[in-house]
Amino acid sequence: MSSGTNRILDDFAKLMTDAAGAAQGVRREVETAFHAQAERVLNSMDVVKREEFEAVREMAARARDENDALKARIEALEAKLGSQG
């Protein structure tokens, strides 16, 4: 009787192991489907990726710095012209 009980328990353990493996497979499929759907939604909303945002922000900062430098040069030249006239 104990060998029959052991076999039933072994079969049950195998069934549970197989069920856990199947559940992990289903979980991976659901995650993949969710990520794909989320990406489609974000793309349809024209959401900017962080890398693109950071690149544009850096370009704007450089342009602002360049603009400030040019403004200072113009003011210096205007002051120089004003003192000559």
C-alpha cells in the first residue's frame, strides 16, 4: 500500500511541477502581449522616448548657452560702437 501511495504522490508532484511550468509559460505570454499592446498604445499617443527627450533637452541647453554668448558679444559690440560715436 505504501508503494501505491508513493506512486500517487510522485504522480501528483509531477502534475504540480508540470502545472507550474505551464503557468510560467502563460505568464510570459501574457507579459509579452501586454508589453506589445502598451507599446502600440504609447506609439499611437506620440509619446517621446526618454533618450529622445534627453537629446533634445541637451540640444536646447547648448542653444541657450550659445544664444547667451552671442547676446553678450552683441552687447559688447554695441557698447564699443556707442563709445566711439
